[in-house]
Amino acid sequence: MNSASSHPTRVIARNRIAVWLTAAFFVWPLAAQAAEVAPDVLARNTTDEVARIVSEDKEIKAGNRDKINQLVETKVVPYFDFKEMAQLAVGKHWSKATPEQREKIVDEFRTLLVRTYAGAIASIAEYKINFKPQRMQPNDNEVTVRSEVLKPGAPPITLDYRMKKQDGSWKVFDVLVDQASLVTTYRGSFNSNVRKGGIDGLIAALVSRNRGNSAEKK
């Protein structure tokens, strides 16, 4: 983003693989059991379930925006730590923001990511996802779930989810595509916004981007 309006490179590239798979990962009808399931098992089961839902729901496949948004808001949003994602993306400048500014940044960053996820979720049925064996200790509270995304005629893409266990449940705080971190990629553009206009400049750029995205959907 030359402001927050530019697309981050690599992470939101290659058919926006990171964002729609991140969304798909957590569309889980038995979410209350998440804390009882190993992260990689949860990911595998969830992805299979989402692929089934998308393939069977003609309205979602056709891009019904209201239905997709409802799906994302009810099944995806609760499993992301948007505050930590925003804080990591803002980086060293986070300490300069007031509580009110931080809240606004989180809200706008959440809107940006959710709209991107919603715009790509219908594509999940086109891909096959292979999850790697999970290495973790019983007391681990932070893990990386590793996977490989395959599509006929395209090279494989590595897709990793960084997750933390909070209050007995796992939440995503970063996504890596071919080793490129989503929050790190955003950090570069956010730093540029802050240098040009301070924290308020960053907020204004995010608001502008989200308004632009909203207008595109109409």
C-alpha cells in the first residue's frame, strides 16, 4: 500500500491463497470443541468441512455477498486475534497510539482482512490442502500449523498458520505464505503511513481503503 490502499505483495497474492484459506480454516461447526482438538487435526477437519459447505451451497459459490459475510462473521472472526495482528503489523509505532487510536486501528484492520477473506472464500473447492505432521509439546501455547496448497497446473504453495492458545482455545495471529508473513508485509506499508501522517495518517489510509473496498462491492 503506498497508503494502506495498496495490496501487500506475496501474502495477498497468488489468488489470495493466504486469506481465503485462513478464513476457510476456521469455518467449523463444532467450534466449542476446538480446545480439545490438536491444531493440525482441527485444521484438516475444518478445511474438509468448509470445502463441502462451499461445494454444496450454490449461493456461496455464486458469490452471494450477504451469505458469505454471515459465514465469515459467525464462523471465522471469533478465531482470530485481530488485536495482536494489528499490534504486530503496526510494530514499534503501536506505543505511540492512544487507546482510542489503537481501537480504531484494530477495527479498520479487522474490516480490511474480513472483507478480503469474504471476497475469496468461494474458491476453496478448487484446491487441495495437505497438512504436515504437527510437532508440539503438551504444554505448548504457541504453534505453527504447516500445510501445502495444491492446484492442478500450478506450483505448490506453503501455507502456515501461527496460533496461540488463549483461554483454552486456539487463535490465529499470523499467516505465512511461502514463508512471507502477513503481519510483516503489512508492517512495511503501515510504517510508511505513520511516517507520512502519524498514527492518524495510518487510520485515515485504512479507512480510505475500506471505503474503496466497500464501493467496489456495490
